Amino acid sequence: MQARIFTIGRLIASLLCVATLPAHASFVDLACEMGKRVAVQGNPQTDNAIDLRWQGQLYRLLRVGTSTGANRFEDRGSGLVWISIPSKAMLLNSKLGEPVANECKARGNGGRPVR
């Protein structure tokens, strides 16, 4: 019974995280290879979810744990995966099995990727 209550509590907590945008969040525009653009809202370092604007659509991506320390977020419905590491950030399409935007870096951020 205790395990079931804990699981329900975690589910409710994760739903609240998905439904609530942080007050400090604003979109950060990123320039990627081949002239592609992505915008990210939220803090990939601390938030459990981020909003990502790609090709005129808004997607909600949920944090997925990694063993490497990279920040990884996924939207299973669309197949989009956002990965941010110190040297770059990239957007993948897991349904196609390929990157769709690579070497993404924030404009006005000294060329550093959004972590």
C-alpha cells in the first residue's frame, strides 16, 4: 500500500511540474547549423520540463535522466529529443532516428549553448 501511495504522489508531482511554467522563464532563441532556429523556455539545468519552439510549433519536453550528466528532454508524442552538453545543444527526431538541428547556440551568449 505504501508503494502505491508513493507512486501516485510522484505521478501527481510530475503532472504539476508539467502544468506549471516557472515564473522566471522566457524563451531563449538559438541559432543552429544550416540556418535553423530553436527557442527554449525554462531552465534546462533545474526544471523537470522545458517548452521548445520548433518550426512554428510549441512542444513540452520532459526531463529524462542520463548517466552522462547531459541535460536530456523528450516529447514522446512528436519524437523530439533536446540534448544539451557543454560544447553544444541539439534537437533530434527519435522517430526519424536523426538530428534535425545541430550545434545550437544562444545568440548574444558568446556562442555558448543553452544548458
